[in-house]
Amino acid sequence: MDVSVAMQQFYDDQGNISIPDQLTLSGMNEMLFAMAGMQGTADDVLFRFHDYSASREGEVVEWTRAQVNTKIKAVSVRLRQVTTPGDRVAILANNSPEYLIGFLGAMYGGTVPVPLYDPTEPGHGAHLNAVLASSTPTVVLTNKNSAPAVRAHFADRPAGERPRILTVDALPDSLADDWENPMMLFMEHPELAPKAGDPAFLQYTSGSTRTPAGVVLTHRSIVTNVLQVFQAGQLQMPMRLVNWLPLHHDMGIILASFCLILGIPQDIMSPRDFIQDPGRWVRQLSEKGTVGEDAVNVYAAVPNFSLELAARYANPAERADLADVDLSHVEGVINGAEAVSLQSIDRFQDVFGPFGFRRTAMRPSYGLAEATVFVTTPQTENRPLLRVFDRDQLAAGVAAEVAADAATAVPIVSVGAPGPNEYVVIVDPATGEELAEGAVGEVWIHGNNVAAGYLDREDETVETFRNSLPAAKRLADSAAEGAPEDNWLRTGDLAAILNGELYITGRIKDLVVIAGRNHYPQDIEATAQEVTDQILTDVLAAFAVTPDSGEVEELIIIAERDPEADASGDADAVAAVKAAVTSVHGVQPAHVVIVDQGSIPRSSANKIARRVAAKAWSDGAFV
């Protein structure tokens, strides 16, 4: 099936994205599956699961599109027996075929899936309990691998308060024989038909800075955003996705589920298996394939830290088992979900460039769950694009360029330009007025890819999603020209736009303010790790705390020790970091502490949780 042709039905005569009111993800999947059946491709392999649970070499389990569709319908039939339409269904499992099948099966069953994770994931017990309390699922979907941990997680609850637990791979395929296409019912009773604006699933925020909030993603916002990804990312067909991202994360589940819906082949494995050996990911990227006479274009999406891991532990020049890899057919690696580091990009290119990886395939991108997942990505051949700004001017709210060797130089990688049918502006967070090019302010977004709001949090929904940008507060040459005044999304991210490219400088609430001067924590952290090999790359947190005396805030830096470094070198590293940060930023750290690997708190999306670390410090941790 030609995916590009199938997508054209979602554009109007002017080339704008236009999602029919009656479209749902389950309806879209069933329609495209029927088309695949008519074209004789339903028995093609849809995804391959790389399972390393039994051996380092792993086992590849293949699923055809027909097998997946049968299992989805079996799940939906079972759910219809035990749920009411609109119920929420949590998915608690490891990355697996059953995870994706359960996700689509919940939609087929008329329920709202809540993608979560195996309860054995370390360090996230409080987050999981908070999400379950918020989403109140009536059913939990899991698989045989995760079922014991799931049952243990709910064991201390009274029987009447436990959700029903269904094990996807224990459900017989024969259940699918009882599936009835709901379209027949909806044709007779159109008032019962789901709509594109209805909730499709709940994506919970990481909870690194507050109680996790459930972002209500609609069918319209998801389909719109996927079309924006395909168009802005200039994705080339035929394609294959290589995906180890956690499926409870918005980028992981949306990319994986849409490849499933569109019939795009993908390879999946667990994040743990990637971290144990990044070479597994490199080998999967290297695998070639053809559709007819056309070579398959390979894509992946990863957070920045994984580039460091791959460069360090999967260097083909140092590993005989990777010596024959060829990455020349890798068309795109989306670098998102956390701050993008030029150092990581350069190191990855140095290692894998000799094995065919093209620098232009690296796509630093920006997004957030409140905008479904994607906001900006590079759309020119000049990528990844770097600009060097003056640190003092950034602190004053201006992105002014300086020479790369300037004492106050701060290099920032562009995360590209907005996708189609989407508006991105820079706004003064205090006044709500649009700022001119080169000014640093808050990123505001408008488009049909923006989520409906937060579950059961009306005040926060209004504060975040219902902002106004009236004509009186727009520039004469406004980037919001043609956009409505209402329903603008405030992201909380600080950035500047130059020549149409977005440069993220930090988050409003993460700013380190000492003696009335603003400092970006990412900037301080970059300085700290540049002066010593003792610190694990990009695993450190800079934050300000107010001492018990109530005097001026103090700068604290917590850094994890590199696994190849000895603790005996900590003292020299601390001294070097203090000297460098004082010299470069004009603020002396009150404390620099180097801790064991795994000590710094992270969000469920694996991001460094600065504010959680700050609270832990205030509570006496890290001492």
C-alpha cells in the first residue's frame, strides 16, 4: 500500500491538513487494514520484536499485519465484555508486541488507553501510584512477562478496589471471531459514533516537578501531528522504523502505533536492552531492505543521551561484531525528548560517519506531550544548524551571536522550524506580548495538534491551553498571522527564533537566579562537564536553593561519576568545576557533589529532574 497516497485523503484542496469529524484511530486502522487485504499485503511482516531476555544474541519474533489485527480484535472483544465505553484502560507492561496490541485493542473496544510501564521499572513507584489514582482505570492490560509484577503491585488493595487484569498474550485469538464492526451500528445510530475530537488516549507527564498530569490527546490532535511529522520531516517511502523508546513515552507510543496503523515495518526492543548494548540498535539500523526495486529508508527517534552511549559502547572501529555495519541508508535520526548537545552530535558523527552515517540525517527536534509530541524539526539541508550566542545577552533576554571562541560563547543547536498548519511564536511570559526575532521569551503554540487539556484539572488547563494572543499584542509582521486569538498553548520553554529556526535556551522554572541575575542550568552544566572527565556526560543537575539562613540563593551542582572514573579523583574534579563555573559564569557554586551512577533523580521519561534534585538536596540528600 502506498502510504503517501493514503495520507492525501487528510488534506483539503489548498493542501491544508483537514481531519474528518468522524475519524478515529481505530477506524483508520481498520480501513487501512482492509485496503492491505485487498492489495494482498496483509500477510507481510509488520513488526519484528527483538527479545534479549533469554540471551545476549536475542530472538526475533515476527508479526504480520493480519496476526496483529486478529489480536487487536480479540483484545477489544474481551474489553467490551468487562468495560463500559469511555472507561480508562491502563497498560502496564514492558516494551513488547502485546503493548502495541493492547493499546490499539483498547481503542477498538471503545475505551481510553493509558500507556504506562512495568511496575518493576526502578525509581518510579510513586509516579505510577499517582497516575493510577488520577486515571482510575477499570482494567489493566499486561503480558505474561509483566503479569506477576502487575498483580503484586495491586495485591495490597482490597479486592473491590483492584482493577481487572487481562493478559494480552493469554487471550485466545478465537475471541476475534466475535468482533463486530461498530460502523454498522454507527450507520444506524450516528449519534453514538465517536468523533475526531474525542479522547484517544491519556499521556501522563513525567511528574518530575509536580503530581503527574494526564494530557488528553484526541484522535484529531494525533492524526494531525503525525501528518505534520511526515510532511515536515520529509519522510521518504518505503521506510522502516527502528524503535527502542519506551512505549509509555509519547514519542515512543505515537511513532510505534502509527507505523502499525499505516503498515510501515518497524523493529522494536526494550530501552533496557538498548542500554545494555547500544550495538543492538546500531545493527538494526544497519539492516538493509527493499520494496520492489526501491531501497528502504531507515528512521529512528532517540533522546540525546543515547547518542553518547552508542558512540562510547558501539563503535564499529572497536567491535568486530559491528565492523561490517553500513548506515548509509539511515535517512533520519530524530534527536528529541531532552536538550540537544552539539558535543553528542559531533561524537556520534565522528564514530559512525566512517560507516556511512550522513550528518544531515541527524534531526534535532522539539516537542512536548501538550502538543501531542512534535512541534519543530529541521526542514533544510543545512542541518544540524549551530549558532553561538553571548551568555550575558542571553541572560538579559537577547539571542546575540558572538564568535565561537569568545569567552562568553554559548553554542545552541537549532531544533528546526514548525510543521505545517501550526503556529509557533515567542512571547513575553509576563506581558503576553509577541517578541521580535532574536528576543528570548516563552514558546507559544497554536494548531490542531494541541491536546484538549489536562484530565480533571480545569484551572491548569485554562492556564496552559487557553491563552489569548490578541491583535493588539502581535507584531506587525506577526508569526501568528492568520491564527485565532484564543486557545494558545503556553509551553514553559524559553527560546528565540532566528531566520525561522527555533533555539531552545531553557525552561522558565529551571532558571537559576542568583543576586538578581539569570543563569541557564544547561549552560552551567556544560561548563562543569567540559573541565573534567570525572563526570558522566549530560548526567548532572545545576540548581539554586535558599539556605536556612534565608540569605541569597546558593548554586548547587550534583554530578554522577563516570563509570570509568575512580572516586579518588572526585576532589580534583570538584575544585576544577568550582573554578570553571566561577570564572565563566561569575557565580561561585556553594557545593559541587559527585555521586554514584544512578543517584540523580530522573523523570519517567529519563530526563534529569532538577527540581526534584533540588528538593532532595534541601531534604538532606547527596550529603
